[in-house]
Amino acid sequence: MKSPGAIAFSILGIDVKYYGILIAIGMATCIIISLRRTTHTAIAKDKLLDGSIIAIIAGIIGARLYYVVFSFEVYKDNIGEIFHIRNGGLAIHGGLILGTLALFAYCKKKNIDFLEFADLVIPGVALAQSIGRWGNFFNEEAYGSRTNLPFALNINEEMVHPTFLYESIWCLLIFIVLSYMFYRKHSFNGQLLFLYGMLYSAERFFVEGLRTDSLFFMGIRQAQLISVVIFLICALLYYSKRKKYIKNNLKT
């Protein structure tokens, strides 16, 4: 595989990149799917839209801040560059963390069950990630070490692991699994959110080990470190919620 280039088209001298288009498509797809599923929840469509917009804005800010914090050496002599997100530099973990916190705050203010809201949108979030990851392909970024695999990515005539592809496929599978559970085997509020946290973190931990552009914290790949933390937190919360759910069902 070889990227055709980062720019999709230009309007009035302004380049429109595939990365931005794909992220926008992913976000829109997530909202559309979630809107169609509100009939299976107590979440009103207007509340879904308001909460989603807040989470998206917070997510973009969080993704940028996260990247800048762990790459501050690049920006310390040119602070203004921090605001030029069109030049790249977004980290999904930062977006997920701040987006989730913003959604939690919104739900608390509006007296909405946060876990129910999260279970409604999280399958779509996984699909949005699956779509958005292809932006890395067009930008020729987020790739791995050398490989001889037949589906390797061609970067400057060097064949490397297409780590964006691995994550895209995995996130698509997460979307399918969580969507099935949303309609068929959804037991307690928070189940899909915590499963997503475990499934995505497991994949990210191993795929991150293949990448050559990782951000580091004290000599450790920060994406692997945060993946372990998120996995453990979600596993503990899942166990606790499931135990309480089973206990309540036995009483009835």
C-alpha cells in the first residue's frame, strides 16, 4: 500500500486534507448511529446531540493538549504552533479522556445517567476511530517498523507495518461486538463502556509496540502505560458492576 497524498482537494487556496474529512465522517457516523438507537434508551435525541457536541469539542481539545504535553520540546520555542492543529498532532487517548470527562459533567448537570449515555454512544465511537484511522494512511504517519508482510505500507520505499490498519480493523470489530450486545446481551449500564475500555486498551498496548513514532514518558511508551491503566480501571468497574447486577438478580 502507498498513500496517494494527504490533500483531498483545495478551496480558494486552502488545502482540505483526507485526515480532517475522515475524522468528520467518523464523528457524524457516530452521532447518526447513536440517534437511531435512542429509542432503546431513556436518552432524548436533543440531549444526545447536545452531549455529543460537548464531548466532541472537549475531545479535540484533549487530543491536542495530550499530544502537546508529551511533545513539548517541539513547541516550547514556538508556542503559537500549538494552535495550528491542521499541521497534525492529535492523540486519541487525550481525546477519549477529556471527552469522557466533559460528557460526565454534562450528564451530571442534566441529571442523565452517564453510563447509559456512554453505552449508547461508545459503539459509534469505536466505528469513528475505525474510519478516522485511515487519515494516518493518507498522512503517512502512525506506522510501524519494517516488515515483509504482503499488506505492508510503503513509506519512502521502505515496507513497514500498517499499524493504522490493525487498529482500524480492531475498532471495527469492537463496533460490531458492542452493537450486538447493545441489542441482545446488554445487562447493566456501563457494560459496553467498560468492555470498550478493555478491548481497545488491549489492542493499543500491543500495536503501540510496533510503532516508530510513539510518545514517551520517563522512557516508557505513554500509550502503553495509559492503556494498562485504562484496562485495569475498566476491568475493576466491570467486575464490580457485574457482581452487583448478579446479586440484585438473585434477590428477585
